[in-house]
Amino acid sequence: MNGPQLLPDEIAQQVADTMFALSTPSRLQILAYLQHGPRTVGEIVDAVGMEQSAISHQLRVLRDHNVVTVRRLGRSRQYAVRDEYLIGILADALSHITSVDQAMPAPAIRAAS
């Protein structure tokens, strides 16, 4: 049968895991902030306006699902978006939302090049 191809189970699970990591407003806010470059936890706390413990939890979810990377800088940690494809996913989702709701202004998310 030459019909549509299904995703292999392992790939479908990996995509679902990534979508799970992007499934909360707070994690999307963090990702949108990190699109401008690596940031420390303190910088993310200041920008997003959540408690440090909540930000750390959300960053752990993003890291565990391969959305962000972490690098130690002395006593602090610096987080960055793993790759530009993830910013593209966010940009595409925002494009979809703004096309559905024409009254909503499009936020400034740069698409992956």
C-alpha cells in the first residue's frame, strides 16, 4: 500500500515530548526571551517576572526535553535555545495565532533562517 506514511513511534514520541515542553505559557515566555541570546537564571527571572524556583523548574523541563542548553559560568548557569528550529516553531505558532485572530498584533519573534 502506497498511502500516507506514519511517523515511526520513536520519532512521534520525540515530537510529542518537544511539544509538551512548549505547552505552557511560562515556558513559551522563557523561550521567547532566550531567542535574543543566552541568559542567566537571574536575567530570566527579572524578564519573566516569576519566582526563581518556578523559573528553575521550567528551565529543567526545557532542558530535559532538549529545548535549551545550559552552561556553567562560575556560580551561575546560562541557558540558551538549543537550535534555531525551536524559534521557528514558536514563530510559526505565532503566525498561526495571528492569522486566526486578525485583531491580535504579531509579536516580534524572529523566524529561523
